[in-house]
Amino acid sequence: MNFDGLADYINQMEKCGRCGDCAYSVKISTAKKHISMPCPIRNLLGFETYSARGRIIILKKLLEGELEIDSNIIQWANLCLTCASCKETCLAIEGGIDVPAMMECLRKELVNSGYFLDSHASIEKNVLEKFNPYGEDHRKRREFLNSAPIPEKADVVYYVGCTSSYRRQEIANSTVELLHKAGVNFTILDDERCCGSTLFRTGFVKTAQEFAKHNIEKIHEIGAKTVVFSCAGCYRTFSQDYAPFWNGTKVKLMHVTELLKKLTNQNKIAFASPQKIKVTYHDPCHLGRHMNIFEDPRNLLKATANVELVEMETNRRYAHCCGAGSGVKKAFPDIALQISKERLAEAVKTQAEVLVSACPFCKTNLEDGANGIGLKVMDITEFLLNNYTKEKIIEENLEELSLGQQFIKYLDNHPNIFVDLVNDSLIDFSLFSTLEEFENEKPPLEAFHVLRTDDGIRIGTGKANAADVEIAFSQNAVQKLVSSNDEKQYAKRFGKFYNEPTEDIWIDFLLNKSTRVLIKMGYGAFAREAGILEDEDAY
């Protein structure tokens, strides 16, 4: 058979130096990456063929015609979580060699040629016949609402997802209650159908795309401006796999943790535990590595009174997968369960009482593995609803804050600006009246620094002793930046003020490390987003 799509990745494959970091790395100090044994499948089964390095070797052999398609190849192709952990440790190219994309491409081409696992084909059959992978009656999809009134149209759509509709209704219910308590006017699609996430992951792309078109059409009919998800897989699918089908329509897509964090910032909802409790947080792959949402769930937990958040050894970008994704739990349930037990062992070491995640797949697999270990597994929506409080929070008067304090508050509320930075990254922020004062090394009007840590970002007053970068801002530039609606608008304005400075609105830098080092530390991701780093190959 031909592998035309897979052939597009040959240049990336050739960049693999077979160093083995994708299988054996243990907190690579030279890259400041706190990662340990990144591939869950390889960790469990022990064979090199399951590491990214081994997969690239086999993929090249398939392209060269040296391997025939048989049952072993089909099993191997589907025994990958596409969790993207291997990309985080790979230093061959900026962002890492995209082995997960290669594996999904291979599966698509195998399915199109008639090669697939029966267990995965049964998912497609159920989706085609019942509009969900579980084969449940489509007419019962909204039964979890228990006749609760939901308007037919609203600016916000809560896309529930199949797992929360049929298997994890507690997540759907807690999400609906939280939105009601926060005063969000939202609706739910009357004919919501499977987002196709598992179909996209397992190679049944043609079917998945048809469901993408249906769901987008229904959202357009309602005229919604925002779609909210409690399922990390649905969120990733709508954001990335649906991208070719939006046709330029501007609909904001948000995970429920992003929305709830925004609402807590606006003092529209608050949380407090009745007693002190220690929790740890598991990053879903589709929410974390795939969508860069790491801090909002943590900030919600940290903002809950009497809650202590403790981190597992691997967390954020380097968090180990729970084992449930990419069709693995359906086709290889025993392997998925064993991987969940490995992740749970990390959680137990924190001595937390509750393991919180933000994905129904993660909750299911982690709960399946947690039997008898004394650790409660909860979705973050359940945990927050259990700790909802009606206590009124005193609103902060922004007019009483200095411009620098307003900047600090904005950055503290938008930690995803710093999400790509490695731990211990340090940035100075300085405000000046004129560019001349900055260039002549005059003292700034106000200064503070941002430190990236295991716990998120830490903001301190004054300059740091040895910042990686000092960023200087005009006062007018800061006023514009702190009025940005979100991180994307912030990055766009940041780039404009740097690339097209005026006398009153400008941004400038002092780099205290080489550009190459700063890129490896993660600074390059924001620079590209802002349009500052145009030619990374120059470095």
C-alpha cells in the first residue's frame, strides 16, 4: 500500500538522532526539562519499538517497503496513546519530532486501506448508528438534565460530550450547576453528536469529519459566540481537528476551567473547602500538552480556601499520561489499567487525599485503577461544586492600583502567557516614561519580576538578581496590554508595540542569555505567537 500522507513527515524522521531521550530521559538538566521516562507504553512493555525512536525506525521501514502490513503492525500502530510526551523531551527540532501526528497519519492510511482493529471499528459503527461511541440511545443524550430548564438559544453553548452524557453524568451535572451558579446564560445542543475525537485518533477520519460538520452547523444555527467543554478530548478536537471546517467563523472555544477561572477573577463565583484538604492535579494530555492549559485548573484549586495543592513528580508538560487515550483503553484495556496504576503511584507519593483531573476519560481510567488504594478521584467540576461558597468576595478597585500593579494583576490572571517556559525562567518587567530613559539606564517608574515555578508563576516586586530577559514598556503600551481580552490579543499587541514602536507606545528588550538558549527555555514560543521571532532557523 501507499503511504502518501506519512511520506510528508520524512524530513522530520530524518532529524531523529536516535539519542533515546524519548524513552530513557530522566530530568534532562541541560534542557531544564523536568521529565522522567516519558513514554508510558514503552515504560510498561519495555520494548524499544514503542518508544518514539523505535517508531520512527519502523515508520521508515514501512515507507521503504521493507515491512509488510500484518496483524502485528496493526496492533503496534494502535498501541500508542499519542499523548505527545515524547515531543517534550525531543531536542532534535524546535517543538520536538511530531511522532503522535505520524502515528495518527499512519492509522488513517491503514483504515483507508481496510486495516484496523475490530474494537475500533465497533466505535465507528456505534457513532454512525447511534451518534455516540457507546451505542446508547441518542434520544437519551440529555436525560442527565432531569428536565432542568435550558434555553433553546444563548451566546454560550455547553458541549457535553458522549462520555459525560452517558457514562460520567456527574461531570455533566456538576458543570451545568457551576454555570448556573455563576450566572452564565448557556444552552446545550438539541442534536449534539459525537465530536469524533476517538475516530480522529484511531484513523476513521472520514466519518469523524462528517460529524464535525454536523456539530459546527448546529452551533451556527444557534448563533453562539462561545462553546465550553468539560471534556478535554472534545475541546482538543473542536480546536484542532475541526479547524478546517469553521470557514473563518469566529467562535471562542474554552475548557470549563478557563471560563471558571475568568469568572472567579470577576468575583462571580467562589470556592472554599469546609476543612483543610490536600489535593494533587493530573494534567489530561489533550488539555495540557495538546492545548497548553496548565495553570487555570491549578489556579482554581489554589483559589479554593483550605485547599493545599501538591504536585506529582511529573506534571504540566511532563505529566505522565493516564493511559486512556487514543483508543488504547478500548482495544487494550489491561494495558490502559496498568498505566493508570503507574500514574496513581505518583499521586499516592504526594500524600494527597484527592486526585483531581479535568477530563472524563482520565477520571474513568484513574478511578478504575484506584480501587483499594484509598485515594479519591474526582473531576475538577465535581470538586469545585462540592466546595462552592455563597460568601461574597470584596471586589478590588482597579482605580486604586498603580499601572504596574494593574499589570501584575493582569499577568497573574493570565498565566498561560508563560505556559511554554521551563521552570526557573525569570523575566524582569520595567515601566518607563520614555525610551530614552530605558536606553540611558535610568531607574524605571515601576518594576517587578515573574518567575516560572512548579506551582505556576510567582510575581515579585522589584527587579530580580539575574533575569533571563528584561522587558521595558512605555506606560501607554502597558495600558493597552492590560486591556487585552485574552492571551492571543495580548501577544498580538505585544508584537505590534515591539515591531512598530511609536514615541508613546513601545516595548524593548535586554537579553541576558543567547537567543538559542532562550528558545530552548521556551521563550521562543511566545515570541513566535507575538510575531517577533520570524526566522528561528537563523539561531
